[in-house]
Amino acid sequence: MNINNHSIKILVIDDEASVRQSLRYQLEDLNYQVLTAEDGLQGIQMADRERPQLVLTDLRMPRKDGLEVLRYCRERRFVDVSLGYGVRRSLRCRSCD
């Protein structure tokens, strides 16, 4: 099945290169446009510049962590953010409200 997801831009932020690469390959196989960043600060800068529809971010990273990325994106209301890739329940950041 060939799904046209190429217009959907996803930003993957993780300080582990193997995780970034794995997610990138999996998402590109599904025809998503994938951007990557190696820490929260680089991710925030890329999100500002590229305006992805979705951000997948690790929680613990150098310079800025995943919660700081979440706060930043929520303040600007331009993107959905998923923290910790394996988490199935909804996360709510009280300090973000």
C-alpha cells in the first residue's frame, strides 16, 4: 500500500544517534518527511524554522530536555508533541499549563 504522507513533516529529537536513525528509517519507509535533531535546543531551533506537524522527542537530553521542548511548542501552538516514544498513556505537563 502506497500512502502519500510526504507532505507531513515529523521532527525526531533524541541525543542517541541510533534512536534518531531508527525512527527516521521507519518513518521514511511510511513516506513521511523526517527531520532530526540531537538535543532539545537544536530541536527547538529546527521546529521554529521548519514548522513540523509532529515532534517526537526524548525526555532526557542535554541543553534542553523534552519537557522544555513541549513547553516551547505548546506556547507557540504550532505542533503536536509526543514525549518518550514507548509511552501509551496521555502525558500532561502541569508546568506547561
